[in-house]
Amino acid sequence: MKKSSRLHIPKEPQEVKEWIRSIEQMSSKTPDAKWENLNVWYGNQLPKYLWAEWKDVLKPRGFTWQKFLKVLRQRTDMILLWYKGAYSWEQFVEETIKLIEGPLGEEIAKRK
């Protein structure tokens, strides 16, 4: 049976949200630092989860782990919206898929 070449919406990773919350509680509250942005990227928990779900589809398209991270980093705001509850998991994943499959994602995938 051939694997699908489409990106699917994986199950929402509650453990990743809990991880980000735990990092947020441990991080300093220095007013001039953008801790929220750092907290969602600390340990790359969300990218690791999505890469594990999608790498079999993305690798044939030219994506590597590094290229995948470059695409996701373009929209840290979407990760924050999901984490803060302003985006549902489905909204976040659909926007992420559009980003990956859109012109920016295609361009990053083609880079050497």
C-alpha cells in the first residue's frame, strides 16, 4: 500500500503544550526579553513532533530537518497562537501546511 503524499493533521500533542508551560514557568520574567518566543522553541518539541509525523512526505519534496525548521521559524506567531489557545490545533496545522506547500516552503525545500 502506497503512503499518502499529503500532509495530514496529526493528533494534538498535549504533552508539547505541557512542556512549553513548564519552560514558561521556569523562565525568567525579564521585561525586555521575548520569553514567549524562546519558550515555544526551547527543545524544539513541536517541530520534532511534526517532523516525526510528516518526514516521510516531506523528504521526497526536498525537505531536511534544517529546512523544515527554517519554514516553521517564519511563523513563530502561529505557534504562539496555538499555545495560547487563540488558534485551534486544526487551524495551526492547516496554516502550517499552507506555509510548507506554498511558495516560501517550496523555495526553502529547493535550496542546497
